[in-house]
Amino acid sequence: MRLIGRPHAALGLALAVLVLGMTTVVVYRAEPQSSGTAQTLPAFPTEGPFHYKVEYLGVTCGHMTVESRLEEYEGRPAYHVVMTACNTRFFNKIYRVDGQIDSWVDAKTMSTLAYESDITERGRRKIRRYRVDYEKGVVRAEKYGKFKTVPYEGEVALDPLAYIFRGRVLAGGPGSTFDLNILTDHGVTATGTRVGDLKKIKTADGKKKLLRVQPLTADGEMFSRKGEFIYWIDPDVTRHLYRLDFKLPFGRLLAKYTGPADGPVDRRTEAEKADPGPPVEQESEKPN
């Protein structure tokens, strides 16, 4: 997707960056936190719905909403994270982007059960579904109606949305780190997440000292081979997510928390909620 020189497609890239091309799940092995707050933190944040405005080079180009809650998924308790995003009315006239991403995480194992991305870009609907089958050791993927089965060794795995939420809990104090691996189509890539110093930033809740959290691969990069991704959180027990900052070759995309969202985040119909996608038994067992 070529977007350099096309700022009107900025939100479309923001979604694409967040989704990581969605051939990736994140496998983590967390080191003990050094902040001393681990006992007071929840295993996984449940919150929202919250609204974020998305800026490109300082101009608001879109809106994002996020919500997480504990519910039942296929008979087991799971954390469900929902994110929606769309362009502003002005940018919709030029390049319409609208989408929803869902993540389900097993409340016991803290590992992703399923992930769905439903994004419409310029009138084209693109659906991607990923379901982890731990018993058979595979990740089953559906991309635009085509199925793919990827071998998986059964490590604890998190998709990109759940990865950010879980990372908020794992982050210790300034200067601390925790280790992660990224499992891609090309294998496992070693990563680490570094927590930076506190920085006073203007937020919707006034000026606050926020923690700078930056995931890094072994070559010093994350989410983009020519950019960086940073998220900013409140250091208190809420670990509230205030900013998502994407620095990319063509500019900077910044999602800023503005306050509670109006209405529920989940846009799916009741029929869509009841249908998690094709059962794994109907999907091909043969890796592509």
C-alpha cells in the first residue's frame, strides 16, 4: 500500500500499522516488574469506551474508540478488546476509511484466542480472522476469504491490540524493561520493551506525568522498518492509555485520548456477534 505523498490516507495507514499486516501475533515472556506495583495491578485492563482523535502532522484526520471488558468466548472467560476507527467527514470525501478490530484473550492463560479485523477502505471491505488452536499447534488465518494454517509451538501469544493492553500492566518504572518475541510468517523475532522517563504532557485530564513505553525488535525497530511506535501511559494503577504515537517515513500519526466515547464501541450486529467465523474444523489443515 503506497501512501507516501498521500496524506489523505493517513488514517488508513494508522490502521494498517496497528494491525501489523495481521500476519503477526506477539509472543511474550515477561520479566518480573521492578516497580513494586505488580500486586495492585489488574492482569488485564478493562475500561472504556474511550475516544481518541487521530492527528496527522498536527491536523485531525480521524477518530478512534477503544473498549475492553471481561466476557465469555466459546465457553471460557476472556478479555474482549474492541477498537474502531474512521476518517473525519472532510477526509472521508477524499479517502474513506472505516473499520473495527476485535481481540479475545483467555482470562486464565493471558493468551490470544482470536483476532478479527474488518476494515473498509475506499469502498473495499477487507476481513481478516485469526484463531489460535493450541491443541493442534497452529494459527488458522482467514484473509479476504482465503485460509492459511501456520504452525505454532504453543507459546503464550498476544495479538497487537492485546499486546498493548497487556504491556501496560507489564511496564515497570522508568528505566525498566521486559522481554518479548514477535512470531511472524518468517519466524520468531526477539524484542524487548523499554520504559522511558516520566514526561509531563498536556492531556484531556490536564498536564500529567506519563510513562514512555517503546517496544523494540533486536534491530531497534518496531511496527515499521523505518519508523518507531511509542505509547504513553499513566504510571498509577489505572495505567490509562493517553497516547499512541507512530513515527513513520511520511510523517507522524498521533492518537490522543479525549474522554469517554459516545455509545458502545462494538458495531457488529447480533448475528455477527453470534458467528465467530468458520469453525476450525472446516478450515484447511495444510499450511500455505
